[in-house]
Amino acid sequence: MQPSPIAYALPVFLLAIAVEAGVARWRGSRSYSLPDALTSLHFGYLSEVERTLARLLVIAVYAAVYRTFHAFELPTNAWWVWVGTVLAYDFCYYWVHRFGHEVNLIWASHQVHHSSEYFNLSTALRQTGTGSLLKWPFYLGLAVIGVPPTVFAGAAFIDLLYQVWVHTEQIGRLGWLDRVFVTPSNHRVHHGQNDYCIDRNYGGILILWDRLFGTYADERAAEPVVYGVRKPFHSYNPVWGNFVLYRELLVASRAQPTWRDALAVWFGPPQGWGAAVPHADFKDFQRFEKPIPRGVRRACLVQSALLTAASVYYVLMATRLPWSGRLLSGGVILLAASLIGLQLEGRMALHPRHWRLRAPDITPIPPEDTP
Ligand SMILES: [Zn+2]
Ligand SMILES: [Zn+2]
């Protein structure tokens, strides 16, 4: 099995993030915060670890369904098969994404992508580390039609890659494109927690699906988008961020009097069955921010760079390792990402002389962080 192509694309993503952060700084726009952007990257690395582990199973199941049920023999090298598959994949993606917002079990996984209160290219890499096993059944229809596994994997990558550029505040409205394709403007709405943004604009490449199924909302100039989720977990620890809502659902479901009520907790929408999304006022909204001493920032940057190299190496090499090696090295990446998160939160620091954990001296600094 080939390693995830994300590993090869990562240097380009990191360069694009640096350029966007530079443009934002030059324009005086507060689109970036260093700990938030580093945390987004770390979420992305955890996501790749999970995908690397789960891909074998997902592709094996897809290939088995394809071999057993495929209705048509579709060629892998015809352009119309690729165009048709990307469109069909994007249609399935719309529904996976919609369920990801409207069913708690899947929202617990997808909320990771929405957990940043900033909106920039690093947010595109803030992907869930628990999604692979929940989402793949939605795409099995493509195997039944006869989309070969290699074309399916290619379409999935194209859909994911397309969505990177739409995570930016540096590109404004794009006219008619905003009503046909997913663009920065309509995806800003998707990441908003304003009343008019909730459960809107689920599309991956085409926003036409939202217009077709009644979930489209245009960006409003008079009502600036407030990014993030209404129940923020306020942490730079990506392991905690991946499991926090599952834990909450488990506690809530165990408190229910009947099995039926307990299941409703997992399969109902985040606001509860039959309830409308409540109104929220963002006049006094403050983004999650922790003052971080300069030394800790520098130490975290160095550790994050090392974690980046280790994660790329893991994705490239993991398929050649035995399962014990994959799990062990994946666990080391999880641990390292958690430790950086704890340092960013000021809950521990690596002492440069003794290389041991100690409580840091927190000196407040002005909140104008850019990577
Ligand atoms: Zn979403
Ligand atoms: Zn997004």
C-alpha cells in the first residue's frame, strides 16, 4: 500500500501557511495565533497516524465490496470515470459532512475541525483523529456502482486537497463562484458559530449540493463570522481535543433512564432532538488565548518542527512496519503532541538544563502572535 500523499504535500502546505501568515500580518489582520496554528498542525499529524492505521481496513473493505458487488466494469484511465467519481464522491461527502454536524456520534469526531477560533490555512490541517472508521460506510455505494479502489482513493485525495485553499480570510467574495463552488467566503460561514452559520454550507468542492438540499447561506458583510464551536474545549492538547466530546456523550448517555434515551444522546443532533439551535450573542466574545513566555514559545516551535519530521517519516514508513511498530511509534507521536500542548497551556515546561518537567514562570506577553 502506498503511503498517504499528504506526507508529500505537507512542505507545500507549510510554505502556504507561512506566506498567508505573512500577508495577514502585513494587512494587520489577526488571522493567526502561534499556539492555535501549532495545535492545528498537531491535530493533522494525529489524523494522519489514525488514517495510516485505519486505511488498511477501510481499503480492504471497499475493495471486497467492489469485487463482490460492482455493477459496471469502469476503466481506471478514462477521464469521464475520474470526473464522474469526483462528482459522486463530492455528493457522498456532502452527506457524510452533514451527518457529521447533525449526529452527535459523528459530530464528536468532526468538531475537531471546527474547534479553532481562528480561520486560516492551518485550520485546513486541523482534522479529526477518529473519523476514518465512522465515515467509510457512506462511500460504499461507489464500490457497488463499480468505481475501482484506485480511482476512489484518487477522488478522495482530490476532494480533500481542494478544500485546503478555502480556509482563509485573505480572499474575499468571488462573485458567481461563491454560489457554485465551495470558496473561502461560503466556507467561512461553515466555520461560524453565529446563528445564521450553524449547519450551513456542507459542500466539499461544489456548494451546489447545499443550494439543492436547502443548507446554503451567503456570507453577511454586516455580521462578521465568529469562528469556532459553541461548546469549546479550550485546550492545545490534540489528544484531549479528539476525545473530549466522546467522554461527554458517554457521561450524558449513562445518566439516561432508558436505553432508548441513551441511544438518543449518541444519535441525536448536538442541540437535542426536535430543538432549534439556540440564539447566541457574540458581543463580548473572546478567543481562547494563553499568555506564553518567549522561551516556551521557542521550545514548542523546535519540538513542533521535530514532531513534523517524525510524523512525515511515520506516514512514509509505517506501512512497512509490523503492527506492533506502527502502534508503538504512533503512540509516541500522540504523547509528543500532548506534551507540546501541555507546554503551550503553561501546565508544564522542559527545563533546558536538566531536561525534566517543571512548572513554568508565566510572564504575560501581548497577544499578537503570528507563526
Ligand atoms: Zn464541518
Ligand atoms: Zn473547514
